[in-house]
Amino acid sequence: MEKSPFFELANKYELEVDYRPLIEVQGVSPKEFRSQRVDILAHTAVIFTSRTTIDSFFRICEDARITVPESMKYICSTEAIALYLQKYIVYRKRKISFADGSFTGIVEQIVKHKEEKMLLALSEPHKPEIPEALTRLKINHTPVILARTVASDIPAEELQNYDMLLLYSPWDVKAICEKLQPEQMPVISTFGEGTLRLATENHLPVKASAPTPQAPSLAKAVDIYITNIRAGKKVETVEFEENEQNEEFLRTQQTKLAKRSRTRKK
């Protein structure tokens, strides 16, 4: 783990850092998929935000003997996820598009293909931002759960022995909330807006959060926290605040789509 930024923190502050996953991601069974009553072939595009949902999508298609047409388009949240599609299909730029990993980036890609009937591949639980955005923008889409995130088998007693837990996703939050009550939690550090929001909603003691202008990475956020604590400073609990930039972006997209719709009617 010497390449990890936390290796430097461990040396700097003489810390002991354990790298243990709090969650495991499992594809849904064919029976679970069928219970959602989703017709894959009724869609002309699929939105992917993770490799796990790609694996699950094509496994389900194989099990159900569904031949995905070559005309199917794929919209991915990052280039890495788009390239992962090569495991299952011939990579052609005309039918595969990708964003930069940001919320605004993926929404912009979706809006560019707004005429398609989209299948939104999700894990359970999932961040609500993208489904909510597509509903607000009146994009024709169908959400489908293709993977489930479950807690790993770390005992609650072991979690309580740590001084800080680093949570990188809302699923991490859900996993520890299944094992510990808020008052039993060690200090919490979160990465990402969705993670912080869910941690705040569950009243977890978040003392460090990233990304921010001061702490672009979680390692930097933890570094700042430890520096303040060892200097005897009081560290306030981090509160979640709505991302006004995302809200403004969605309002702008709604206005653009409304104008295009009025122009077509005229």
C-alpha cells in the first residue's frame, strides 16, 4: 500500500491504517431481474455508471437469451467504464459516449441523446441524483436494479475499535448503519456529496469531508483533521449543504429542453 496517499499519512502521524472493504457488490439474480418487469429490447440506449452493472446486464441478457441489437447505444459516466464495454461488444464511438465522471457531465451526455428510450442501470442502494435529474428533465427512461450492495462480514465490535472510518460511498454509510448506532460510531470521514448527505441524514459524526477547495482528496481532509486535533483545536461536525451549482445546471437544462420543445411545436 506504499502508493496510497494514506501511506504517507501513516508515516507522518505514526498511524495504523487498515484497508478493509465495508461492502460487497453482487449482481441480481435472473429471478430478481424478472420481478422488475423490464423489457430490455424496448429500449434504445443504456446508461451505465459502474462496471458491476455492465457485468450484470450482459449476464442477464445471456441467461434470458436476449440478443442485444447492434443499434443499442451506451452512455457511460466515465471513459474507463465505456472502455470496459469492450469485454462484451465491439467498441464503436458512434454508439458509445462517456462523461468525465461528474454529475453535470453524465447529464449533458444524456440530454444529447434525449430522443432515445433509456434504460438506467442502477445498483441498490444508489445515489438519487441521476434518477431525479432524468425525471425533472422529462427524459424517457426506465430505472432497473442490476446489482445490490451488501455489507461485508466485518463484526460491529471491530468497527468500534477504530478511531476513524473512511466512507467513500452511500453504500458504505448504509453498511455501517446496519451494524452500529450513531452513538457507537467512531469519527467519520466521507468522500462525495451523496456520501456526506446520507451520513448527515443518519446523524453520523462526520469530522472530515472531501472534495472541497481546501481538501480535494479524502487523504487531505483527514490530514487537516488530524493536524487540528493535535493542535488542540475543536473540530465541528460537517453539515451537508445542497450543491447550488448542480441545481442551477438542472434549471438551465430544463429551460433549454422546454425551448426546444416549443420550437418543434411551432
